Amino acid sequence: MTGSSQEDLPSDARSKPDAEDHAHVIAHPPLLVLGGILAGLGLDAIWPAPQLPASVQYVLGAGLFLAGLAIVLTCALTFARAGTSVPTNTPTTALATNGLYRYSRNPIYVALALAHLGIAAAVDSPWILATLPVVLVVIRYGVIAREERYLEAKFGDAYRDYKAQVRRWF
């Protein structure tokens, strides 16, 4: 037998496949938001609790949702210009520090929260609203914490300097 498999090599000599070069978050953030919205809709079907007049719910809902969408699109453009990708299960090849990333390390998650609020308002569901804090805690500890460890390991001082200058949220 000649050669050796990756398993036979010491851990520091193994090549890391590109498929493993990502933050290993617990779930894609949009799926976490969708889960919160679906849970809220389920609760709303069992215990409806409308609060808003129709004229307010649609205008407020559309405004919040569209603001979130605009932020996501702006951030996607910032990532493209930086030469990296948005999905959390792909390698980060560059730090995005321009645009909205000058003010927040996580504007996409702020945008997802706005979209979540927009949907809660549009369907007039306090239950969907009530799921948002849970979703944000899961994103904070199951996504952001893992991303921060990954980025610090990958970019070292450059990321630590950025982290020291820019808040996690707005």
C-alpha cells in the first residue's frame, strides 16, 4: 500500500476541504426567521389576537418589509464588491467593511428582523411579533457567535480591529 488517506495524517497536516471553510452556523438565518414566522402563524391560527387597524397594518407591514429587503439587497451588493458571498455555508473570502458594514457588523440580520416585523404587522399577528426575540437570540448565539469565531480565525487582526470599531447591531 502506498500513500495515505487524510485520516492517517496528523490533524495539522490534513488539508481542509473548501466545503468545510465556513462558519458552521446552526441554520441559515432566513430559515430561522421563517421558522419564527410559521410558529407565530400557527399560534395565530389557534388564538387570533388582531391589534392593528387595516389601514395601519398594510402600510406599516409593507414599509418595514421593504426596508428590510432594501438593506439585504444593499448588503448583497457590498459583498459582491468585496468579492465574497452572502450564504453562511460558503467560504468568506474577504471582509465586507464598507457601506452599511461601517455601522453594523450584521446589517443583514437587522434587515431580517425588519422583514419579520413587517410580516407581523401586515398579517396583524402579535404572535409573529412575539417570536422575534426568540429568533434574534438564536441568531445571536447560533449564527453570529459562530461567524465571529470563524472570521477571527480566518482574518485575525484585521477582523479583530474591525470588530473593535463597529458595533454588532445598529
